Amino acid sequence: MKIAITATGNSLNSKVDSRFGRCSYFAVYDMDENQTKFIKNPNKEAAEGAGPAAVQLIAKQGVTQIISGEFGGKAKSILEDLNIQMIMLNGPEKSIQEVLDLMAINK
Amino acid sequence: MKIAVASGKGGTGKTLVSTNLFNVIQKSGFAVDLIDCDAEEPNALQFIHADLISQKSVTQNIPVIDKEACTFCGKCEAYCHYNAIVVLPKLRHIQVVEDLCHDCGACEYACPAGAISWKSKTTGTIRTYAVNNGSSLIEGRIEIGVYSSVPLIKEVMKSSHHRQLAIVDAPPGTSCPFIATVSAADFMVLVTEPTPFGLNDLKLSVEILQQLDKSFGIIVNRAGLGDHRVYDFIAKNKLLLLDEIPFDPRIAKSYSEGKLITDNMPNYHKHFLQLFSRIKKHLQYDRNSYT
Amino acid sequence: MIEIAILSGKGGTGKSSLSAALATLAAKIVAADCDVDAANLHLVLNPKDYREEVYVSGQKAVIDPDRCTNCGICLSYCRFEAISNKGGIHRIIETACDGCQLCDRVCPENAIHMVSHDKSRWFVGDIANGKMIHARLAPGEDNSGKLVNIVRDQARETAFEIQSDIILIDGPPGIGCPVISSLTGVDKVLLVAEPSLSGVHDLKRIVELTQHFRVQTYVVINKYDLNDALSDAIVNWCRSVQIPVIGQLPFDRAVVDAMVNCESVTNWAPDSTISNAIKRIWNKLLQHEQAKSF
């Protein structure tokens, strides 16, 4: 199972990016391999449709859960269609590592 | 002949000028149209008493993908500049995000399987209201969430082509909706105010009108307030100053109540008739200068 | 850090003048002019720009006349009426081109290519009490929502750099895409309303938007003495939808005088009635913040 987290940079110390479609990086965590890889978001500067393009990108990675601060309307409906679970993160800024730790506890 | 009234920023008196100009022409017995192209926020109807006589929808094409024929090759997605198509070959999933589609036709050209056909989607409504003496108000109103009002504006401007004369309330700003309006107009009236904000916006509008080679005149609204720099700019660049509308609290009050100053204050009725004859005179001169 | 956006729905309500006045009241601030279509705030805050960046808004097609055989295939495909044929010569009408690239793809002579539209700019500058980010969208260009996002990103980065607690956003008029970009994720929105029929109508439309995005919303009625009855109606309506009206400002020539002198009214006439009223509005905006954090 793979989980994506929107990130402001490409390391585990990077913060969670509160925007979904226009985030800087996607941290894709592979539970089975216990590995995280970072994918640069090519659609950050897209004029339009950054949300749907981001959905396509992460869905191609086989992600089934996505963690971010906020999801736009268009992205939301496609994520629902694809049965990808959205998790919204509120409150103080967390690093990618902190989010992964939290998930390990909650598992 | 289409005369479009515009102002770089909102709130300088564009609607005040267009509705009152229309009102005095119409009341003097000429058949004239008022076209409201401020499609995001049309409000000319607040000032003009008129009865709805017809309405029609404006539509755009949206691709429909035949999932039986589709090979999920992804070429349509690669050709789409607007991120309006999502393709996931492994999941055999393809979908069109309708709000992002610009109706360019690239996906159909891209598709090697002939899997794309078209349906239409309503993007706005054009309503025509009867006023008096064969005059009418034509209003374009865009649906919320549509990417651009340009296709709607093009249609609205065409809706009045059989008329002798039309006054157009142009959309604010200097971006695409404004340009779509300007391109279909014969003469532009720019409304500004004598303040640094007004001058800054006027400069932007003048720049683009000169680029488009469109003839125009300027009205300074709220004259008496502010300073002289707008006039200096007009003089220095040899632009046409059509009119000044004085700063008068009664105008703002009348506008706030949705009333026309040319109806309830006789001196302004005369003022706008004079403005109209100045525009006419200028247009005749302009036309002669071409021949 | 808190982000406050000043919006109005309708243009010309005095939004930028009020934004400028509030911006000069803060001890330290980052001011972001998100009205990129008709930016005005810089005329009053006078930033000393030390950084200028190119903003690419999109692409447009160009026909190479040496390669073009005027076959007309591009014209038959273009759905934007963006290709003209004058006397057999085909040209792109730049202002009508949507940048879809279909003409480039269909051209059998490879005579069409796409060029970036790079006439727009954004700037960072020093102001008396902090920094200012502003932008200029070239005439005839779209995608101002994307430019608004860039200005806001830069404002956050700059606020972090100079450790400013406040970002003040002067937003665009209307209710379209750039307005949504200006208000998503902000802490507070201050709406500048005007007592006219169209002003009331536009206020209601923008409140729908701020409520949709669940942003804490406050209202100031500007030029309330223009139409007392409508001002009262606005107050009552705001009460019914539980939006606090935190100030009512009269029409005051001092505001225009200040603007003509390229100053904010709170700097130009600091002890005037209107400046004191604006100070109270500013304190109320910040007070609510403290109340929230306890």
C-alpha cells in the first residue's frame, strides 16, 4: 500500500505542503518496502487544472491514500471516483517524518 | 455602430455613463441597444426598466469519450493544454474535467481511435429586454465556474448587429473579456477619475487601445475632486477629452438608489445629449478622415 | 502569522485606500497587492523595488511567414477565431489566441511554433514599515489567479524572512478566479461595502464566497453617509448572517487629498476623524485575533 503526502521540499524534514495541486513535492511512502520517495510536482506552476493533473500523477504511482492540507473541488471529485482516500491535516505545521511517525502509532 | 464604455478599474462610473447615454438617446426617439458585456456582474438592468422578451443559452463543446473505443493511449491528455483530461491506463480510467475544457478540439485531433465526440454545455445566457421605441437591453450573464466569458461576449456583441446604434457596457480590467468587447466595438469611451488611481488605470487602458488601433475618447468623472495629472496626460498624448462629469454628491446618491440622473435631474439630461452629439460629431469626422 | 485580505466584490468602494491606510498603521507588515489586473497600492505605499521577476502567463502561437504556404489548414481547425486570412496571408491574432497549440500540431509545413508570453512582472520592495509584493499583468493576458498565487507565496516567504506577524492582502474586485486565489487559506477577510443597490448586491455575492471557504469575515461600510437607509440595511443584513460590522466611514475629502499626494490617509492626516476611525477598525481586526488565541 502506498500513501502520498504533499511536501514543501524533498526530504523527510520538509514540512507538509498545505496545498494539494500546487504543492512542491509529493512524498510517496511505500508501506510494504518501508521506503519514501520524493516526486517533484511538475504542475505546481500550471495555469489551470493543477489539481486534476496531481491526481493523475499520484494515481499512476498506485497511491491509495493522500494526505494534504486542503483539496480543491475538482481534485476531490476525481479522487472520490478513483477511491483514493483523502486525509486533511490541520493545526500546526508538521514535517513528513512526524506524519509518518503518527501513522505508525495509529496503525 | 457600437460605442463601448469602459474603465480600467471598476467603480469609476462606466455603468453611470453607459446607462444614461442609452437613456437620453432612447428617449429622444432613436432605436438603440444597450449591451451589457460585464458578464460576471451585469447590472445595467438595475437602472433600466425593461421587459424580458427572449433569452437564449450560449454553449461550448465538451468532449465525450467512448470508453469502448478508447485505447487509453493518453495522447489526448498530452495534447490538452488545460489539464482537462485525466487518463490512467492501468485502471482503464479516463475522464474529462468539464470546468477546465476550453473547447479547442486538440483531443479529437489527437485521438487515433476516433473515440471522441462532442456534447454541448451551457456557459451563459443572453437575455433581451424591450425598453421603448424599438430599443432594447441585451445582457450576457456567465454561469459560475466557467473558465472564460470571452465566447459569451463574442455572442452578445453579435446579438445586436442589425441595429443602427448600440451602447456597450464593457467588462472591467484590460484582460481577455475586455479585449473581446473592444475588438467588436467601433468606438471606445474610457471613463476615468482625476486621481492617481484613475490615471494609472487610464494609462493601461490607453496602452492596449493604441495597440489595437482603436479610436477612443475620454470622460473624466468626478471632476473637481483630485488633481490635474489626468488632464496633463490627456493633453501631452493629444488624446480626445470628450466630457467631464462634475463631482456631485447627488449623482452618487441617485446611482446608489438605482436611478438615472438623466431622468431625475434635467441638467444632466441635457449634459448627456450634448455628450452624444460630441461623440457623433467625432465619429463623422473620424469616418471622413478615412475617405 | 496572520493573513488578512481586503476585498470588496464591487470595484471603486475605496478598498485600496483603506488597505493603504491599514498597512501604514502596523509596526511591521508585508503588504501584498493581489489586484494584479489594475494594481494601485504601490502608488501610495511607494515601495523601493529591489527585485523584479518575469511572470509567464501562457503561450501564444506564431506563424513563420517564410515557411507558411497559406494552405489554411490551421484556420479551419482554430476554434478561437484567432487566425486571420487577409488577401491569402495567414496570421495569428495574438489577443484572440488561447494557446491551445492545435494550429502548431496540424500545420503540414511546421511553420507554427509557440512562444511564451513574458510581458508580466512581479516585484518585491521596501516600504517604510516592512515589505511590499506587487505585480503587473500585461494587458490582454489571463490567468491572473496564478499570478495572485505567486504574489501570496512570495509574501509568506518575505514575512518569514523579516519576521513580520501580519500579511495584508489588497484583493481584486469581483468574485472570479483571482478573488478565490486571494482568499483561500487567509485568516480573515475584511469586506469594504458601499451603500448602493449594486454595492449591496455584490456584498451578498462575496459573502457567499467567504462563507463557502469558511473564512472569518468582517465588514466596513465606506461612504456610509451616501445613503443612510442602505447603510442601515447593510448593518441589519450583516447582523442576520452574523458578520460583525467593525466600522462605518463617512465620505471624506481627506482620503482623496491623501491619494493625490500619494500618501495613506492615516499618514497624511493622522489626527483626523477618519484616520481615528480607521485606527479603531485596525484595532478591532487585531483584537479579534487575540480573543481567538486565548
